[in-house]
Amino acid sequence: MSSHHEPVDPDHYRKAIGRFATGVSVVTTKAGGLDHAMTVNSLTSVSLEPVLMLISVEREARFWDAVMECGEWGVSLLGADAQKTASWLSTRGRPLHGQLDRVPHHRGEVTDVALLDGALAEFECRTTSTLDAGDHTLVVGEVLSLAIGDDPGDALTYYRGAFGRLV
């Protein structure tokens, strides 16, 4: 038995999925001698044996080319005080050169990618597999190192198209 249905309207889907509260992080990589960064709320813990993490990257984004070329990336989980950073690194068309100049960061010891100062936690990952999924690519990486911030503070959240905080 087959059933016919109308495709889901992407704008309606965006509104509905916006009701799912998520944390906010910044993912970074290096390619062509430049730092690349983007704000994401599509971050998933995949496995504990081995320790794996997943990000979803739009294939039209500059970040996609960079992370595919480099194969190593960092994740910085943002605290509630990092809303300006999250907004800046999610701005389409921002200059690629110097995009992290206004963002305090340091280099990961394993991958040398930028990791944001004051993050709730940070991870360095190496891509182990990818899967094309619609207009995005799911990038799975082995967690090579991690650090947990001394003061956990409140988490930056994203809900219904706006930043918030989770205590």
C-alpha cells in the first residue's frame, strides 16, 4: 500500500524545529593558512567507544570546503555571555580574513585549530566519516582531546530563532 502526501514546506519545518531548544557552539578549522569558523546548534554526541561527535555543515558554506580539506576541527561550547560571538560567526558574508580577530581564542595542542577562550568545554576532532544529507553533510569526528572550563556558568541556547540562556 502506498500513500501520497505533499512535501513538507521548508519554512514551516524551520518554524517547527525551532521549537527544539539547543545549545550553541562554534566549530573551527584551518585551511589555506586561514582560520574558518561557524556557529552551530547541530552538534551531537555519537559514541563513547570510540568517542565520536557529529556536526552538520551546509554544503554551500565556506566552512564546508575548509573542513573537508583539513579533516580536523575544534568545537567550543558557548556560555551565555558569548551571544555576540555566536551572532558574529553566524553572519553570512562576513570577511574570511581576520574573522577571529575580535574573538579571544587559543590553539588546540593536538590539531592547532582555534578554540574559543572561556568556552564551557572544548573538543579537538579528526573526521572519520561523512554522509551527504540533503543540502548538508554530516561530519563525524573522533574526539582527540577535550577540556572542561573551570567555571561552567550558564549555557547559551537557541530557541525559536533567538539566543537565550540555560542555568
